[in-house]
Amino acid sequence: AVTGAARARNESRYRGRGREWATPVALYRTLDAEFGFTVDVCASNLNHKHPAYWTEAENGLEQDWRGHVCWMNPPY
């Protein structure tokens, strides 16, 4: 069961109270140390985790992902 902070985040998200949820920095750093990300494919100027990132305006789905190790923020 989802409880506490996770429930509050999810309920707010699904009730239209925001759609930008950032991954906790510690979690990103742990995963980046293992995988060596080269681009954040679904980010904003406020929540990107990698220096190279694509915003909604740049539409990461239309970018060429070949040769990249891609990070995408999971839903929080």
C-alpha cells in the first residue's frame, strides 16, 4: 500500500496539482554512478539532473537517442 509522502505526491499529481516531479538527487547519483547517463531526455530547466537535457519544447521523443545512455525521471 502507498502511504505517507508517496500517497500525497501521487494524489496531488493525479488531481492536476502539478506534473513536474523531480527524482531525489541521491537516487539519481546512485543510478548515474552505475550507468553513466549522458542525457536527461525528459526534463525542465528547473528539474534536470544531467547538464545535457531536453525540455518539453525540445521534445525528447523526437530526438536521436542513439549513442546516449538516457535518464528519464520516473513518476513520483
